[in-house]
Amino acid sequence: MPPVQPIEPGHEPVRRRAVFSRGWASIESHHAASPDKLRARPRRRRGGDDSLQLIDDLINRPMDQLYSDSRLVAKPDSKIVYWGTRIIVFLICIVVGFFGCQFVRLLNTDPRKQVRESLANQLVANNAHVDALDKDIADLRRQVDEQSKSATKSPIEQVVEENEAAAGATPVEGEGIVMTIADPVAASSDAAQGSLPRDGASDRLRVVTDADLQLLVCLLWRAGAEAISINGNRLGVETSIRTAGNSILVGTTPIESPYRIQAIGDRNALAEAMGERTLPTLYSDFHKAGMYPQIDKTGTMRLEAASVGKLTYARRS
């Protein structure tokens, strides 16, 4: 230990200990050396300068005595406090983590997705209800036809039946042709991978549109077809062919590729009128887009009745 500056008699510092210290029994070992021992040690300089004494205290005795007393005895925490603190912290972490997960889930939830799913479910339910009603109507018409066949028909009733058959209000059967046309293979692979051809690939890839189906139907009517159906949906006086979103609708029923057009009439005349020799320009456009229409002759086929709406303002004249 380096030599210290001696303290003049009457100027010794008062060394007081904290009353609250629990280690009072071992305080004696923490006392600074007594003045007698200090006087016995060799000193480098002598003098009564208070500034030198202050410097000596700062260098050799920098720690306050009260702080030394507080470190004599460390009071350990009880087991209840130790484990209680950790359990409380653990519960707080669980609560914070739970609410954090709920908040993240709320941020990732898209309310528009739920609305779309709800509307899609309603659309499916309404379509199923419409199909059930159409089936009931077809059954009732079949019963009416059976009852009508058992009775003698008047000329007026025969005319009415012919008009209803021409308007698509009653099921019909007979010979005709089946024309099938489908989207290109590339469009089908894009749809399978999740990109809708009518959405993303319409600028670079041509697919069958509602205009193509309308054109083919008009050509069949012109060629003498008496009844036409697309993918099992009979065309009537109130049936439309249009695009809604990413689907083609026949009336209110969505249809998908391949498109199967059934037409009742003279099968030879219809096949010749819809053949590639009669329509070279149309077939050339289809072939450039990768679409190849096929025509098959059929000896007999049956087309169900179309959905006919209720007349509100029209009256028989």
C-alpha cells in the first residue's frame, strides 16, 4: 500500500457506520488503518496541507463507508419471491404472445375474401334451387304431355304444341349433328396452373368466346336447325349467350370448355353447312388459334326444354 499523508491531531475524520447494517460484527475489519500505524509507516512528504489530505483520501479511501457497510451482508430472496416472480413473468409472456398472435391473424384476415365466399355460396345455392325448379317444371310438362297424348288433340292444340317446341318450351328429339369446339391446349394448362386465360392470357392467347358461340348458333339457325342446345342447355326465346366475369353463361348457367353444340334438323344439310368447305375463313381463324371444331352426325338425340320466364305484359292478340 502506498504511503499516506499523516493527519494532524484534532483533525481526524469521524468514521461512522450505518445503524441499519446487519454486519456490524465484522465492521472492524473494514476500518481504515489507525493513525498510530500510519505514523509508523514511512512517508514521502510532511505537511499539514488540507488539499493533500483530500487528495490522499480520494486516492486511498475512495469508497464511502455507508456503501461498504451495505455490502457486508447480502439478504437472499425467499423461494416464494424467487419462483413467484418467474411465474408472473411467464404468465405475462403467454398473455402477450396470445394477443400478439390474434393481432397478426386479424391483420392477415381479408374481410373481402369472406364476402366473396359468402356470395359464392349464395350463388351456388341459388343455382341449385333454380336447377331443382327446372327439373320440377320438366316433370310437370312431361305429365301434361302424357295426359295430352291420351286425349284427342284439336288443330289449335297441335299448333300450340308446334309453337312451344319451336320456342324451346317443350322437350324435342330427332336427328341432327353435334359440333364440339374447345380452347387451345395451352389455355387449358394455364387454367390448371391458376392463371385464367380470359384474365391474364387473353392478349396473347385466343380462346373460345361468347361471340364465337353466338356466331356458330346463328349459322346453325340459318342452316335450318330446329332446336339447339349448348352443353345440355336448350336455347329458347329468352336464352342469351354472354360473358360474365371469367365464364360464359347460357341463360344463367355457366359453361366450360369443351363446348358441345347439339342441333336437331337435317343432319346432312347441317353438317355440310357447318363444314370447313362452306366456312373456310372461320375454320382458318380457328386453326391459327389452335382450335379444331369437330362435327358428328347423330341419328337421334333428345333436347330438354329451355327455361321460359313468366309473361307479365305480353298477351295473346
